[in-house]
Amino acid sequence: MNLTLSKRFRLQWEPAQNAHVLLYPEGMVQLNPSAAQILLRCDGSREIDALIDDLERAFETTGIGPEVRAFVSHAQQRGWLE
């Protein structure tokens, strides 16, 4: 299953918050840098394993799979991801 941001949300950089945020009709969610990097990659072009591989390459690290999977699960439960 390719991960994609729900159409109900818009991910953008918010200068006033100095952070990426998820905007939706009822409000806004300010994201920490890790959450933003994960959601920026949820563009429908990759599944979870490819997303993890991309993050590990981009940040020259390994072993982040469990944390990324936990965040993706949380984001799906909140309706942020389809």
C-alpha cells in the first residue's frame, strides 16, 4: 500500500511557527522535524519499506524502521494518511 496524505489535510511550511504544519478545516497540527520528513515522503509513490529506506539514506542512519512504522500507524489512526 502506497502512503499518501489525506485530501482533508495540506502539509506546508509555516514561517510563523518555524515548522511544517498540517492544515485542515478545523485547525492546524504543528509537526516536529521527524514527523514532517516522514509526511513529506507520503506522496503516493512509495510503500512503508521504501519510505524507511529513503529516510535512512537521506539522514545517513539505520534502524529507524520501528519508529517510522509507529508514527505512520499513528498518522493513519488520526486520519492524516490514506
